[in-house]
Amino acid sequence: MGSSPGDARKGNVVGVKVHNHGDRNVTIHWHGVKQPCNQWSDGPEYITQCPIKPGGSFTYHVILSEEEGTLWWHAHTGFDHATLHGAIVIHPRRGASFPFSFQEKKTKVEEMAPIILA
């Protein structure tokens, strides 16, 4: 079983090696990541990269040039968008502060109707 890219820092280049153990081609798209001058690690199959064939591997070099916060990655191949996905948390550079202040106050949470996505 593999692991998932989880935490990184603004300015990092994250190497993610993907092994395709499935029976279909696959690519990974790093949603919200700009990938400057690095389109071959952006995921849309047959547009910016060839898919990873079953049994094959590809190492993505994810350039986190401007991003901070929680973004997500997902398969970018056919109907696999909803089956292979996860989050990547991008912290500010070391020594930099978050773009908001932390406050220790209790906020009343109102119950809302669920949002259903289909």
C-alpha cells in the first residue's frame, strides 16, 4: 500500500512517484497548483502528459511556487476523477506567519441542511 502526499511548504518542489497498480491508464492532477513551466506534471492525459499505463510508474515534480492552504489532487483520467483523490496541506514558508490570526473563542455552530453533490 502506498502513501499519500500530505504536508509541504510554500516554495517546495515535492516529488511524488505514482505506481499504477490498476488495470487502466491513470494521471494525477494537482488541483489549484500553478506548476509554472512544468506542464508535464499537471495531469490531463494526452494534453500535458501521456497516461501512466498499468504496471508503469511516473514521478511528478509538483512545484508549490505560490500556493498556501489545503489543496487537493485527483486522478485526471476518464471516470477515475472521483475514485482516486486526496488532500495536500501547504504550510507557509518557515518563519512566515499564516495569513490570518488564530483566536481562541467559541463560535456557536448552527445546524445546516446537508449539501448533496451528485
